[in-house]
Amino acid sequence: MNVIEFTAYPARDEPHTLVVGARIDGSDLRTVVAEVVAPLWALELDDEDFDSEIERDRFLLECHGGLPAQDVAWPSRHFLGEVEYPDYSGYEPGELALLGCGCGIWGCWPLLARITVDPDAVTWTGFRQPLRPGWGVLRLGPFRFDRTAYVERLASPTVLDADPLDPS
């Protein structure tokens, strides 16, 4: 099984607003996603789009951001696959946003997945970027978490002073 850690940290452009993120097996979900979508972006972008490799890497990492804690943090059941705020639902039945856009408007560039819960586990599958239908289902996951540990970590996320991917 995979290991999940939920995090809460200040939004990039609104430091007084917390957002919820996740680490899977010790890696920030945004890092994992960036590695998976890099080859897909490479088909759309070229070296002239960036001044350096560092700038390209920052672009990939900053595509996504956390979701507003006020809407999805515990006791919300969003990360248990329940639609509480339809705004964070995907375009296909059963999809929910795991990450929003790095600009702070979640729907600009959401990462969607299906969250299924059974008595022993919570599973994330079918990761998609709905604004790039040609990418199809991303080669990401499935991630399967022990349900008890998942709920415990969801109920008490690691609170951080800053975005863990902030370069400063």
C-alpha cells in the first residue's frame, strides 16, 4: 500500500489562506504529476518557450496548487470521494479534484481522479487533466492507502509555514 500525508500550507498569492496538498510515499503530489506530464508538455512546448531548464521545471511544478482548506479540509468528506462542493467535481461522474491550478483558481488547471473507499482502503485512480483530453488518463497511480491511516492523516494534516515547493 501507498502512504499518504495531507499537508496544509499558505496559498502562493494569498498567504493568509491555507490550501490542502498531499504527499504520496514522501513525494509532493505536484512533483509526481510534473514527472508524468513532462513528456506530454514536451509535445506542445519547445525549448524556446523557456529561458532555462530551471524555468521549465518551475513551470511544471507550479501548474498545480492545493485546494482551499476552507472547502476540502476535514471534516469535509471531499477526499473520501463525496461531493460536498460540486465546484470541485470533475466533468465525468465520480471524478473529484485532487489539485487545483497554481494560479489559485482551481478550475483553470485541475487534476482530477476517482476516489473510491472500501472498508480497508482508499484508492485514487483515473487521473486526468480535463483541459487536455488528448492526454487521456495519465500514467499515474493507482494509489491505494490504508483507510484507517488515510482518515487519521486527513483529520490531522501536517501544517507547513510555506508551500513545500516554494523555491525561496
